[in-house]
Amino acid sequence: MVEIRRLALDGVLEIRPSKFGDARGFFSETYNRQRLVAAGVELDFVQDNHSFSAAQGTLRGLHYQLPPRAQDKLIRVVKGRIFDVAVDIRKGSPTFACWIGLEISAQAWNQFLVPVGFAHGFVTLEPDTEVIYKVTDNYSPDHERSIRFDDPRIGIEWPVEASRILLSAKDEVAPLLANADVFELN
């Protein structure tokens, strides 16, 4: 069984797979295509990614890929906790530049579905955090884009002080939303 909760932005979901435990440990079906299709979520994942962040306050994002290599992402945490964010970057959308954040953790056993048309990023809330996510298209450096995590137009309320955030060199020079390539709605 899987519990699916629709969040405030169209297509962004929180997913909670069942977890069955006993004295030996637990078992969980973390992804079941048939159950998601029955709930109206029909995606074909083609690649799994695994990230490890040693330090609390590591921020990865805001990242996305443009068409024709755009990616839906299904994110889960297998160790630690993150604050995960999806930002609507579909030009012409009534929620363009709006964001939603959700704490995802190994303990809560929840997942975050970020659809095509959204930028994605997260910050680690604990050291030694591991994140696994599925994507619906392979990584394509030619289509990869990013947006500044602290863009004032978006106004994400990260739960870590800006002075304690650790960024990659690429994320340090990411453009503001106003200067970024975004999705065009038809």
C-alpha cells in the first residue's frame, strides 16, 4: 500500500510507502509502478541517483533539465534528513516562481515527487545524509540548468542560516530566475 498526498503546487506529491517491521528489521516496497499508476501517477523512471552529503547544511540546487531531456524526480532519504524544495518554473503558470518545501527523512519514510517544469533543490539537516532519487530521463549536461538557491524573487525559506550553507562551485554561480532558461507552457 502507498499513501499519496497532493501538495499545494500542481503535480508535486508526497508519497509514503508502507513499511512492515518486526524484531528482525523492516521491509518496504519503496517503488511500485502499478500502485502509482492506479493512483494516477504514470512515470517511466530510467535512472537512479544516490547522493551523500557529509556536512549538515549542504545545499544542492536548484537544478533541472530542459526539454527534450526534462526529468520528473522521485526523491527519498535513506539516512538523515533534508528540507526538499520544488519551484514552479513553467512560464505562464499561475504559480510561476512559487515554491513548496517538505522535510524528508529516513525516519518519516516519505518521498517527494517533483514533476517536469519544476526546479529542485535540498539542504541537509543532519550530517552524513544520503538521498536516492529516480528520474525519468538520463542526465544530460547540455540540458542541465540551475537557479540561485537564494533568489529573492522566489524567496525560499531555507531552515539553515545562509552563512552555514555549503554550495558547489556550480551552484555558487547559478543565475537568478530572471536570467534563467525556463519551461514554456503551450
